[in-house]
Amino acid sequence: MKLQHALGLAAAVALAASGPPVLQAQAPATLPLDSIALNDLAAFSEPPGNWRIVGGVAADRARNLRVTTSPGSGVVVNTAKPGDGGDLRTTWEHGDIDLELEFMVPRASNSGIYFQGRYELQLLDSWGVEHPTYGDVGGIYERWDESRGPGNEGFEGHAPRFNAARAPGLWQTLRVEFRAPRFDASGNKIENARFVRVELNGAVIHENVELSGPTRGAFLPGEAATGPLIIQGDHGPIAFRKIRFKRYGAEALELSGLTFKAYDGKFQSLPDLTGRSPDRSGESPRLTASNAGVADAFALVEQGTIEVPVAGRYLFDLRLGWIDGEGGNGTEGGARLRIGGREVLVHDGRQRSVTAEADLAAGRQEFVLELFKNREGRPASVDLFAEGPGVRRQALTSETRTRRGSAQGAVTVEPGREPYLLRSFLEHGGEKRTHVISVGDPSGVHYS
């Protein structure tokens, strides 16, 4: 077995009894995904007869393409043999989308999921494949152009980084962050479609893969801003017991007219600054704790206008860089967020990150962020994230950096007869531990 070690800040090696270990980043707070209710086929347009709702499904691991079902609901299954059956497509279309699904394929079966009906990710029985290609599970299928000449028609297929497949008959999890192509006002494409991130069974197998056009066998011609999700149904049986998603538009929250007031002093709680003159004040092009003008012992009030693009429920995630998150008494810092004159979130200084949800009306509203810092030797940084209906999670503060671990190429360690020890980093308990040993064992049980 091989130990895959990612070079990301937050990568962690989880226990794995077989296959590559799972590389995970600490998940940020987020709004729940929408779900397709699998008690009927109402979410799909004119579903063909080879697709049906059942209560359970099992595969015969000794025989190709064999599945049995039990009555009920909660699972959608295709039972057609290769060459028979039709495809399943959603009644809705999507542009940018985050998709999570649980699927099961029997032995030797083949399917695929087409984003916007044009860009295929393979769903296949790839158990035991040592060197996966674009045609294996999780692969981004090749493009095809016969004008390139015999032997060169296929191009731009992308194999997964490694084979993270489970055995046929076992449920597997696929998570995809897909970015649709972009077009200008005249309809000219200005950005390619992109698979931003693909995880199979917890392992990151693709990051930032561009597609210059539709993959081979696309259901829809050309490229467009939106299209349906289509599941292939004529290559063999497949079942799904979870299909969850978030669709995104181009809208974003926008801050404007920002001003700040900074106050020097060691505050023990969120201060009442009524009647007190600030030590520094002015306009600011961005939301940042550096407006305080000092590194320690201050209170800061930043306010302006926030443009809410769509009415609905929004989630805010506020992190103070000087808080350890290990149960402090709250006197080292704190913060409060108000929108439209209403308190949305209070950070009590006892944990690093605090989240809150609020129902906001569309339009321009007053925005006020108050905070204080009373701890030396830690960065005076504030990270504020927000997410809403059709509004992708975004940073509202200028200090914010990407927190997700990024496995840019893998260091592959192959233990021989003895365990292999690898110095590594691990995100644990809200902190990055820098003195960690990851162990690759010949038995295939890997751990940190």
C-alpha cells in the first residue's frame, strides 16, 4: 500500500484499512445543502423506465452487473444492462454548483455524471486498478475531435491523482465543486469550465482542472452558462442514496462606504464607547483589523453599508486571530456584528470561530463590526466569512487567506517490509500541530 502525503497546511492522514489514506482539511461552517428527495422521481425530467425508487439495493460481488432491490424509498437505482435504458436528468439547471452524492456500482458496471449535461465525471467499478486513467471512477472524461486525425481524436482526459475507489457493492461518496464557464455580454466565452475540487471517498483527486470544451459523449451541444445535471443510464446498473447540492449565481455581498474609529486601551469586554472620542478615525477601502493602528490593546469600530443581493438566510463566520479557542475567559478579545440595526453575531472570545445565521432582506443595509483585543504576541487579524441563498461563501475581510489544505501534487511513500515514518503537519483541535509523525504501514493501516 502507498501513503499519500499532501503538502497542504491543513492536510491530515486518517486511518484507512485499504486504499489510499484520506486527506482532509478542517471543514468550515456552512449552510446546509439542498437535497433531492428520493421518494419519487419528481426532480427528474421524463425519467425513463429503467430508473426507479427502491428501499434498498445490493450487489452480487461474484457476478458482473448484478443488483437486487428491496421495496421502499430512499434509493434511486438503474437496473438496465449496457446498451439498454435511458439517462436521468434534473428538471432544474445549474451554473456553479457544489454536489455531494453517495453511489454504488456493481462489479464491472459503468456510468457517469454530466455537469451541465456537457462535462463528465466517470462513475465506474475501478476496484483494484493500480494506475487509473480518465476512464476510471472519478476521472474527467476525455474530449474528442475527429479532425485531429486517427489516433489523436481523444485529448484532455484527466485521470484521478490516485485510485480511491471502494469495492463493487459498497457505497461511495463523491463531492464536487464545479465552476461553470463564463461569457461576456455578447455571448463570447471568457473563462473555461473548471472542476475546482473533486473528492472521492474523502480523498482529493482533482483540483483546478480546466476544460476547454465539452467531454466526449456530451448530451448538449456547445457550451452555456447553465445546463441540467445528467446521470448516464445506458452503460450498466448504478444506485444513489443521497444527492445533495448548492447552486450559485453571480451575486455576492458587497461592502461600501467603510469608516473606522480606533480606541487605545486594555478593554476587558466589548466596550460601550458612547461619548468617548476615538484616538484615530477615517475612511477605509476595506474591512481590516489593521485600521486599529496598533497591534495590541485596542477597540475598533468599523461601519458602512452592506449590499444584500438576495433575501434569505445568511450564515456569518467570524474568527479572531489572537484567540486560541481553548476555553479562555473572554477577556482577551471579542466582537459583535450588527446588520440593519440588528445584532447578528456576538463573539465572546472563548473560542476561535463563532458562527450565526440571520434572515436578511435584500438591499442596502447598515453594517457595523465592533471588536477589541487585549492580548500581546498574537496577530491582530480578523476573518469574516459570509454565505447565503445562491451566494457562495466569501471573505468580507482583507486579512482572510485560503484556509483549505491544498494537495498540490502528492509525495508518494511506499513502505516496504517495515513501517515508514514521515514528518508531517496535522490540523487538530483547531490548531496546526507542526511536530507530527505519519506512519505508513505495509499492512495498509496508515495513521498519524
